[in-house]
Amino acid sequence: MAHDPNAATVTYADAGVDIERGNRTKRRIKYLAHKTFTKGVLSEIGGFGGLFSIDKEKFADPVLVSSVDGVGTKLKVAFAMNLHSTVGADLVNHCVNDIAVQGATPLFFMDYLATGMLVPEVAEKVIEGISTACKQNGCALIGGETAEMPGFYAEGEYDLAGFILGVVDRSRIITGEAVAVGDVVLGLPSNGLHTNGYSLARKLLFEVGRYTPDTYVNELKGKVGNELMKTHKSYWPVLKKLLAADCVSAMAHITGGGITENLPRVLPRGVAALIEVGSWPVPPIFEHLRDLGNVPPDEMFRTFNMGLGMLVVISSAKFKKVQSVLERAGEKAYTVGRIVKGDRKVMYT
């Protein structure tokens, strides 16, 4: 069909996608990503694929470990508060923890940000959070995708996902096979909800409790929104020290499914975990959520981390060595249970 020079033209911008605005944002993202680059990065931001070289001197028999995740409905709280710098860090730290439990050192990260109409200031805040967390974890941000899809997302909303790749020497993979009856379960404290259980938390706080993000709650000693937006903690700084000291039999990142469903994932056949409720301090947010909805204990332990973001299983013979490593790292840990005979499940006492 011939082009009529006199007819009204329709452009991509008319459909809601401003390519130039997107390009300006991508230039800013390129700058933020550059700040995370490590010596393994071989490509520039903007290529069709990201290139990364593994240090064969450091990893003699390298095995790649990958994970992909999102931030879930925590994003709804971010939208309500117009606070976008922390969800990027949530995303990175969640992914770092997921591969760290298998002993993997994070190498690089890639993100996917999709929205109806790109707001440069918002996108930059999100990527800024990703960039900062990548740098803190020694992980390079080597690429990603910023998608503008008019009519697909509600105004002011976006979705966020991330992909991480790490590496571990084959002989150093943490599989959980070494876990044995008599081992000790240590719990590392969480910062709060991290990135899981937000659908239930939002229902309890905003519908049942009728709070807003700005509501000050005495039991929480702060505003609801501030509590919900606490950053998902990265455990890599302390886990890499435990791994270097050869102290770990298994690790479980306590995310969706809570302690009840995550710890069994790293237990071998023939053993179970006996967790002693009350052996660690449960942050007020979880008790308040329980009280708001009269939520049964098993539901709480299956939905939330209950104040423990990472569980580490160690042999009792290495207990003192682990204590020493944790003290030097300035990391608190609680003895929360032990390994007993059983069939790959968690029991509470």
C-alpha cells in the first residue's frame, strides 16, 4: 500500500511508547550498571547479550548456579508510598541468597522492568537500588530489559524481575547430603517480611486493620509502610565466611513457604528438623499480623519467615568454630533446632 504524504501520521509515541524518552533512561541505567562492573565483564550495556568470563584460577571445576525471581505484591506498597529505591535491592538480595545456599558466589545480574508508560525518575530509582545492591554483593549488573507496554499495566505501576548467575567449584557445592542426626540448626535474623507473605500482610493490615502506609502503630513502634518496605537482607557477606571456613552442611533461604516448606528442601532422606519455637526473638510485625487475623500458628510458619531469613545446618563438632566466625562477622545467630530421625519435614516444639 502506497504511503500518502498528506494523510495524518501515527507514530509509536502516539501509541504510548516514547523511544527517545526510553533512550534517555537507558543512558542513565548504563551509567549505574557501569559502577557494578567487575573484571569478568566483557561486554558493554546495550548489546544483544551480556558477556562474562569465569576466573578459571579461582574456580578450577566451575559449576554455574542460576536463579530468577520477582518482588511480588510488595510492589503494591512501593506504588502506594511512591518509594522505588528499595525494591531493586530486595530483588538482588533475594536472588543472591537463593544461590548462596548452594555455595555459589554471585557473578552477574540482569533485570526486567516492565511498565505501561515509562517514568524515567521511577525507573532510575529502581535501577539505582539494583545497582547499589549488586555492588554490595560483588555482583555485576551486565544487562536487562526495560519494556514499555501501554494498556498492559495500571497507571503508575510496573513489574520487576531479576536473573542471577553464580559459580561454585564442583567439590564445594552445598547439597545437604552431609546433614546428619544431631546436627544443629542456626537461624540468622531477618529484617522483617523481606519479600514474602505480602498478599496476606496487605489484607490484614489494609483491609482488616484498615491502616494506611502512614498509620503509626504502637506495637510496631513505627509506620506501617516503613515496616513493610524494610529491605530484604543479603546473607552473602556472612555466608561466604562460613563457607570459606568449611562449616556448613546445608542452608535454607526462608522465603515463600516459610520455615515449614523451605528447610525440608535441603534435608536428605531419613532426617527431619525439630525447631524450638521461642528460641529466637520474633519481630513485632509477625505477632501483630497474627493478632489482626487470628492466624493459626501453622499458617504463620508456612507464610512468613517469622524473623529468620536464613537457616544454617552445622555439625555439633563445628559449633564453636561457627560461633567464632559469626562473632568476627558481627552477625547474630540463634540456635533454633536440631536434626532428628524423620522423613524430610519440619516439626515444631
